[in-house]
Amino acid sequence: MKKISRIPTGFTLIELIVVLLILSALAVTAYARMAHIDALARQATLQSFKASVLATATMARGVCMADAQCSDQLPAPSTSIEGHTIYFNHGYPVGWLGNADGAGTLQQLLDPGKLTIQAALSDSNRAVYYFDVAKDSSHCKLEYVIAATGPNAGLTVTTDHTGC
């Protein structure tokens, strides 16, 4: 006589439940990481734009230093960069002059991408760029400030990424 063996050929209910619990835990962890990727990308874009602003202002300062028309002793220090007349204050490109196209300012030397300048809050020594697609654009911004006097004389570029 042949003996019939009873070898289990499937998963038990407990094994299936354990696998589902493990997969659920992995899915929750992956979702938590994926939910913040867009905010991290906006923060990285803002930091990249800050580096671009600093590099552009520093290179423009070098061009200004080599041009006699860019002396602070003149009423409107300026020099020509890439076919644009750029105005300077204390050796740095001015932030904003109130022109709709930013003529004569740092704006003409940059590619801001999805960052736009807020002209109402800007002046010749200052420019504020907001990230258009941020959750709270008033707290996802870059500020470009030329300080004429005081302990922070020179160029200051700061970012606020709390609302990105």
C-alpha cells in the first residue's frame, strides 16, 4: 500500500497576515520619505539660486573694479556686461531700480527660473526673490542686500526656506 503524505502546499493565514504587515510598514515609510521630496527640491532650488546670485554678483564686482566708469565717486557708477549697462552701488550690482524689466540691475544677469522679484519690496540696494510654486512663497525667498555702512557693510544674500 502506498502511504499518502500530507505536505502543506500553501501559506497559512498567519503567514499572509505577517507579510501584509511588513509590506504595509514599508509602504508607510516610503510614503513619508516621498511626501517631503518636493519641499526638499524647492529648498535645493533656492540654495542653487543663492549660489548663482553670489557668483554673478562677485563676477560683476570684478568687472566693475576693472572699469573706471564704475567708481563710487561717480553719480551713477556703471559698466557694460553682456551688452547691458549694469549700475553698481559700493561695487555690487544694484538690486532693483523699479523698472519692469529690471534694466540696469542684477536681474539682467540672472536666470531666476521660477523665482520672481517683488519690486514693491525692493530698492536699489535690495532685491527680494520669491519662489512661485512654494507652499508659502512669503517664506520661501531670497534677499539680496547691499549694506553701505555698519558692521555688515558689503553684500548679504540670505534665504528663508521655512515655507518651501
